[in-house]
Amino acid sequence: MIRWDAHMCLPLHPQASFAPIDQLRGFGLNHVSINVGMDMNPLSQIMAVIAGYRTTIAAHPDKYLQVSSVADIERAQAGGQIAIGFDLEGAMPLLEQPEMVTLYARLGVRQIHFAYNRNNSVADGCHDVERGLTPLGRRMVAAVNAAGMLMDCSHTGRVCSLEIMAASSQPVIFSHANPLTLVEHGRNITDEQIRACAGTGGVVCISGVSRFLGVQDPAAADVARHAAYVANLVGIEHVGIGLDNGFSEHGLDDTPPGDFDASYWWPRTAGYGNAIVGIHYTPIDTWQHLPDALRTVGMNADEAALVMGGNMLRVASKVWSAVDTGTPEY
């Protein structure tokens, strides 16, 4: 059985501690995708973070393995390591150049979504005015498909996400999203989006964030309840886990440099209060409790195994490919 967390956040700093990754490895996780930057982070910060994270991974080959293929995850499982991929949250770090997608893929970025809450020149954010996928956005979707990278629609506007899923030639995921039917919040996704994701062959990975689960102190049972909703709507093969745990570190500043307005990216009108202050996450040991929680909502052991990693492994097996595939036309 492969256990796969589709999205988590360390401090966006080159010297960030990997202690949370060590804990996940201890809980039996085989793969985790770590955020390396968002639309509000300048390229200088993102590149420094990627370099720092890659250095940490390379320095501890007994514990970590930089992932580029499903075979790497299988090797990590056999060797007692945890495979680590990176993800980008937003298209602004692509600098409006589809060619940047392949560069990030070569640096270890295995999935990307195109807008972090707010609109940009590529796509719409879920907390902004809906316009739809831009012409540049369609070229970016083609670039992501060509690079063998997972196309993600988390944080994306609803109409835009539907257009991304229609444009993609490969399965699309939501790496950390929850059903709007269960909790009314702009970051959560409609049944139409969930069905469209399943229609691509993709996976909706349930987030462990308090506001999106509708509870103050979320636990495995809350994640399982949302997973069961998606499974009942579109089938067990389209559900995964992306807890979106965020880990701070005392004395280490990862605030984006320059003119950064947190209230813009997490607007009060969308129910955030003081940006993301006050958001709670599931405990890091949630992975230990998920098997029982998923069985409590009616899943058998084989179904729980699909949700906890098998479904994401299936999609990655289809999407991930060698980066050096020539120079496609975007």
C-alpha cells in the first residue's frame, strides 16, 4: 500500500527544518508533495527555496528521495525513505512563459495549479471575478501536459477550473479541496467540479484545514466524512488525501519580501478574518488514524488504501513522464 499526501507546506525558507517530513515518514508515508511557492512569492524566493529543499533532500539519502517518477516512490518504499515532490501554487512564477514549466519540472516540481485565490494573466482565483481560462492559460495547460506534470485546480475559480479540465489531455487533480455541499466556502468545490475532475480520470484530495472542513479543531474523522461524500458522488477511485498541513518555525521568517498584503490574498470578504491567522490544521498524526476513520464511514480496507494513496499513484503513473521529451509547441 502506498500512502500519499498530495500537498503540505513547510516554511518557505531555504533552511526550513524537515522535522515534519521525518514524522510523516515515521507514520508510514511513502510520498509527499511540498509547496515551494505561491503567486505572491517572487522568483528569487522560490528558487532559493527549491535550492535549499533539494540540498536537504540530497544530504539525507537514507531518509529522503527526490521524486521524478512512480518508480522512485516504489524505490523509496523499498528503502525505507519518503519520496518528495514539489508543487507550485499559481502561474505567476512561470513569468508568462510556458517554457518555464519544463524548467520547474526538471527542478522537481511535479504538480501545479495556475492561480492562488486571485486572478492573474493565466487563470482565475477562487476569490476573484470570474473570467475563465485565458488564451495564455490554454498554452500553459498544454505545457503542463507535455512536461508530464500533474495539472491541479486547487484555489482556482470555478468556471476557470472547468475550462482547465476540459482543455487538459491528462487527468486533473484537486490536491487539497473539499466539497462545497458540506461546507459553504469559496475555497471549496462544487459537485460539478468534482464530477468534471472524475471525468478526466483525476482525483479530489481532501484538505485538513479547519475552515474548509467546517470544524474548529479538525481530525481524521472530519477528513473521512468529506472523503466519503466525494466517493459517494463520483466513486472511490476519485478520492485522495492532501491535508495541507502548514508548519511554522520559530525565528525563521518566510514572509514574501516587498509589498506583501496578506488581506489581498486571503480577503475578509471570503471569510478569512485576519488573513490565515486562526486557521487550524489536522494533527500531523492524522495519518495514523485515517484507516479507522475511513472504515467508520463505510470503506473497506481496499477502498481506504485507494483513498490514502492508491488513486494518486494511479494518476501519477499515467501523467508523469520523462522531462526531456523535446520542445513541444505551446
